[in-house]
Amino acid sequence: MQIITFQVHGRTRWGALQNGRAIDLNAVNDARGVLMYRAQSVLDFLHAGHAAWENARETLAWLGDREIPEGVFALADVKLFAPLPRPGKIMAIGLNYRDHARETGAAIPTKPILFAKFPSAVIGPYDTIRLHPDQTQRVDYEAELGVVIGKPASRVQRADALDYVFGYTVLNDVSARDIQKDKTYGNQWVRGKSLDTFCPMGPAITSHDEVADPQNLNVRASLNGTVMQNGTTREMIFDVATLIEYLSHGITLEPGDVIATGTPPGVGDARQPPVYLKAGDVIEIQIEGLGKLSNPVAD
């Protein structure tokens, strides 16, 4: 299933994508006549655990092609937000593709490079990225697979790590390179990657059972229709299971936390000449089977 947050008739709801429709799972569950915990958001739904997830699957199976006006909406009639408008932790991994590390001139990491993005940077799949020209002149894109944690994980082993994943999403790790690389104050990675609007995410969280292999997904970025990045998650240095094992030793992962797993080669900062986002651009990030972000860019 694909879990979403959306707005219709001025009201924000959460639910699922099914057959080109936005489904309010609470409303459909009411129509179905089943008494279950009414999650108030996707984050609440994730915290509710396995029973809530199974109920959602059963509700979608019951719905089929039924028309329930109070709970089923044409996708064209809703506004999609990020599926997790305010996730828990956003843990991002730097230089996790060999060719990306090489294009930046960096050494190949022997351990995952961890940094954070603030949840306040998150925007939806079609929202506008703001350039903050008073703060930065070198705004770049990074196409990334996002991993959404589904249950608490502490000191887990790699063999069990994927059991803690609820699903996967598309993420753009927008980066102010001049701030990120400012050595005056010791390289400001967190600030450079956490300015408002610098974390487009969505359009949905695709549950893990619908992703046969998270290490076999095409990852692509296009700028104004020109392909800039075209890689595969097979090329990660540290795969998803390894990242969860590494992070969970010392940091408890919680439902609604997101791991941004790194970007393939082709970022604008590494090109000759460099290519940075500018007002009027449209940057698209697409991951096989998960959907596409399409974000306009403005000052």
C-alpha cells in the first residue's frame, strides 16, 4: 500500500493511494463498520503498529472499486503533502555511492557518514523549493531513497534490520553547497541541508511488502527535463540493512524516522561548469516503483 497525507475541501487527512484515488482510511473504515483505533496522522498510524497496518490493508481490500463520497477522492481533486509532513529524525548519509564520492574528490568512506536534516525542511512532492538568496548562492539537488522506520529499533543486527522498515519514499536532499563547505565554522552540513523547503518528500510511503528489493531501484534526477542523475541503489556502499544496523547501535530509531540513504553521481556541484538551481527551474526526482517529486524553484 502507498500511504499519503493530503488536503481536500480545506481539510488535511491521511490515507492511501489506490487506483488513482486518494483514500481517507478513517472515513472508509467507518463506512466499513469496523471499530479500530483512529489514527490522526501518518506518524500516529506508524506508531500504532502492526495491527493498524493490517487493518489498513483489509480496509483497502474491502473498498475495491466502491465509491464512498466522504472517503474516496479523485487524485486530481486533492493536494498531496509530504506523507510525513513532520517526521521524527531525518538521518542522512553522505557519500554513500562510490562514483558520487569520486566526483567530489572525497575518499571512499569505510563507515557511514551521518548528518541530520531538520524536519522543518520537509515539503510536499509538488511544493516550491525556495533558494534563500540572502543565505546561499549554490543550491544543489540530490536524488535519494528514503527509508521510513516502522517500529523501535535499538542495537539490531543486519540480518534483522529490514524487519524494522515500514516502507520507502522519494527524497530530494537539497543542499546549499557554499554553506555546507564553509570551513570558517567547520563545514556547516546541517545548516546547509536544513534551510526551509530543502527536503521535498513523497508522493507516498510505499510499504515494504511492495518493494521486492530496496537495493535494486533506479534513482533519477531531471532538471528542466534533462537527466542529471541516473543510478541504482545497487551502487550504495552501505546498503539499507547495514545503515539500520549502524545507526541503531547507540541511536534508537523510532516509527516515523527517515533515513536518507545518499545520492548517486551527477550532482550539480560536481559538474564542469557547476550547475545550481535557479528561479524558474523544475527539479524532478524519480525512484522506480515509488513515484516522482516535481518541485518548481523560486527565490
